[in-house]
Amino acid sequence: MRSNQVWALDTTYIPMAHGFVYLTAAVDVFSRHILAHRVAITLEAQHAVEVIQEALARYGTPDIVNTDQGSQFTAQDFVDAVQNAGAKLSMDGRGAWRDNVFVERIWRSLKYERVYLRAYASVSQARTDIGEYVDWYNRERPHSSQDGNTPEQAYLSGLPILPEAA
């Protein structure tokens, strides 16, 4: 396996002091690198479209984009964004949470290492704090599954080596 072979997208609830927000992220399965994320107050396809478009703009096109069958991922705008980029879209079977276990593990780490230790008073506070966590997670948090490398190091080391331009 290598970087940009398979990306996974998922959405989770983030509890706040009053209510909750949604967090959607795109993750490179090989490296666990969080490629893009959005915190939103609604569960709309537009947020998933923005996440995939940002990831595509920053990291290129993966071979496969894997999601669950959530309404934000089955919406035509999202399907079009993935397919128009040239990636194949793969959707998990109904109730098959293990198909997206890599993102689920990130949600668990994020919630236990950060979210559950705070009670966000506002959406902007949640956005800022989660953004700081994502930066730390990608650049500083070593992973045993990556031989102690950070997701960013694993992502960069997993990119195919291209021949030098003549």
C-alpha cells in the first residue's frame, strides 16, 4: 500500500457544552494523515464536498475514495466531485463500520485526547481547537503502526518516487 492509494472520509458528532457540531475529515488510509477537515453545524453534503475538494487540491487524486453510506456522501454533488476528479468511489455496506476503521480510530483519539477534555462554548472555539489538534496529530503524534513516524512523515514516505524530469 502507498499514500494516495485509498482515502477514507467520515463524519462524526463533536459534543459541545450545549449541543454538538459535525466533523468531517478525509484521511489517507496508508499513513493516517488527515488531509482536510471541516467543523459544521449541519450535516449537509456541501461540507463533505468542501473537504474532498480541499484534499484533492492539496494532495492530488487518490485511486479510491471510501465512505460510508451517509446522506452527505451519497449526494450527487459529492459523488460528482469524486468521480470528476478521476477517483473511484467505494461505499461501505450498511452497518459495516469496520470498513472505515482507520477514520474511526482517529475519531477515538481526537475525542479522548482532546474533545472530551473540553466543553466547547462556541462553534468557533471547536473549529480552532480541533484544527490545532489536527495539526499536532499530523506533524507530531507518532504512530506505532507507522514505526513511530508521524502521519505526515508516513504520508511523504509513501508517495511513489517519480522519475526526474528530463
